[in-house]
Amino acid sequence: MAFIRSVIRGVGAHLPKRILSNDDLARLVDTSDAWIRERTGIVQRHIAEEGELTSDLGIAAARQALVRAAIDPIDIDLVVCATSTPDRTFPATAVRIQSGLGVSKGAAFDVQAVCSGFVYALSIADNFLKAGQFKRAVVVGAETFSRILDWKDRSTCVLFGDGAGAVVLEAQAQHGNREERGILATRIRSDGRFEELLYVDGGPGSTKTTGHLRMNGREVFRHAVQKISGVIEETLVMTGYAPDEIDLYVPHQANKRILDGIAQRLGIRPDKVVYTLAKHGNTSAASIPLALNQALEDHRLTEGRLVLMEAMGGGLTWGAALARW
Ligand code: UT7
């Protein structure tokens, strides 16, 4: 039987035009540019305009990824969208992205794992491709978190931003050695005992409203370094790589102190870390593909690189993925 691996053929991203700076926020709530920079590393974030939907951002990101992959949308048979801010309660935002791309075959669905959504979606798509059920997938992380923020709560509204990123995966027959391109391993985890640390206090089945994001930041922070480091270590054991062999570390962008803590704990050199927090804030499921896109445009993401991705978010959910670019 042929060995199949999901090769990442293209990356794309899209950010709303409107920028909200820390100083802009200081006019809305009792905060300061200095506090936000020092505690998080965030300087600004992009905010979607009225009527600019999660699917609009996702479609733009996916189109760019397809162009860069030189793959015709009609050859896509799977669209997976990671989002916690869908356009509608149903259908899935992925279905809107699918039709926006002009795709009408295969399947499209959303994945709900909050900030870990992209790692979950990548893992699911990778497994479908490896099983031979689909050939080419678009995996999107797209969010408009500005719509679920409590703009009076300084402890959360300063952290998040809107945006989308996407990758195109293609199933390729290989020999199965770890030097070949593609996704080498993914690991996803969750523990619902920690739901109350990070959640949205509304929903169609409970309050019949959308609700607002609520977070015990200090507690989430406490879990982050330990849980993420653990799942990265599992991923490295699965593939037989050591942390110093990682060429590029592309983490979910929640807080610069978390990223630095993990890199330090695992012994990943600071020059290998991709930071987009300053410009994007925390864009939840969109942050990893947005960071991949940034690394690509900075000429840091080149063929053959060993790329580590990781995230943790509401649920709690967390996960990691290792890919040879
Ligand atoms: O992506 C999903 C996962 N999310 C995360 O990983 C987020 C994890 N958590 C964090 O990044 C950090 O906990 C935060 C950035 C949310 C908060 O940083 P912190 O260093 O943990 O601050 P804190 O919550 O312990 O608050 C310290 C102080 C408090 O004042 P007192 O009680 O010490 O007087 C807060 O009221 O900072 C205050 N504070 C603020 N001050 C100015 C909280 N938010 C703000 C603010 N501006 N925006």
C-alpha cells in the first residue's frame, strides 16, 4: 500500500483594513499602551467593518493560498474552517467559503476548538487525506472575535483581533521517511473540566443570544506553558526529532510571555520563533496561518524547513503539529 502524506502546497491570509491601536483602546477602557505591550506584546489589531464577515475573510485567505499553490479551486474536495465566530449559527462557515471559492464537490464543515481550531482542523484534514478519502483540502482559520468581545471589559477586549489564514493540502504518495515534505505528526487534546476558564456566556441552545467572551486570564496562562510544552514533546517523540532541530516555531499568538516561556522551556532559539502578536493581537483560530503567511512573506518559510505549530484555547483544548515544508 502506498504511503500518503499531506503536503502543504500554499498559504494565504487576509486582514480587515481597519486598525485599532492600543492608544485607541485607552480611549474606550481604563488601560494604557504600556500595560498592553508589557503584559502581552500586542501593539495593534485589525477589526472587521460592519458587514465584513468571517467567511469574507476566509474566502480571501483561501483564494490567495490556492493561487500560491497553483491549484484550481475545482480540484478541491475538502474545505475545513476553524472558527468560533461563524457567520450564522448554521450552516457552517466552511460551506460559504466552499461556494465562495466556486467548489461544489466533496465536503465542507466547521471545526470548533476556539484558539486551537487551526491545529484541530489541520489534524482532521490530514487524517482524511491520509485515509485516501479526499485528495486536496483547504484548511482555513477565520475569526471576527471583535463581535463577541465585551468592549467594556479591559481584561479581554485589548487582547483579540480579526483576520483569516489558510493552507492548501495535497495528498501525495511517498516512501514514508521524515525528510519528505508534508505533515509529519499532529496531536490534539482537550479537557472539559476547565470550561469555566475561557468561554462565551451565550449560545443558541442556552441563552438564544451570541454572548460575550469571558476569561480568567491568569489561570489560562498558568495552564498554557505546561500543557503546550507537553503536547509539543509528544509530537517530537512521535517523529524522533529534538527541539533544536526545529527550523521555525509558529505558535498560536496569545501572549508573548507564553510564547517565550515555551521556547525557553523546550530550548528553541528566539530567532526561530515567529511573532505576529504586535500587529495582529490574538486572532484565535486564524493566528497560526496568519503567522505562517508572515513567515512566508519574510522568506523564513522555505521548502524543507521543519515547522512546529501549537495552540491552546477554550475548552480547554490544545494541540501541536509538525510539518516538513
Ligand atoms: O488564546 C486563548 C488563550 N488565552 C490566553 O492564553 C491568555 C492567557 N492569559 C494572559 O495572556 C494574561 O493572563 C493576560 C494578558 C490576560 C493578563 O495578564 P496578567 O499578567 O495575567 O494580568 P492579571 O490578570 O494578573 O492582572 C494584573 C492587573 C490587575 O490589577 P490588580 O488586580 O493587580 O490591581 C488587572 O485588573 O492588571 C489589571 N488589568 C489591566 N490593567 C490595565 C487587567 N487588564 C488590564 C488592562 N489594562 N487591559
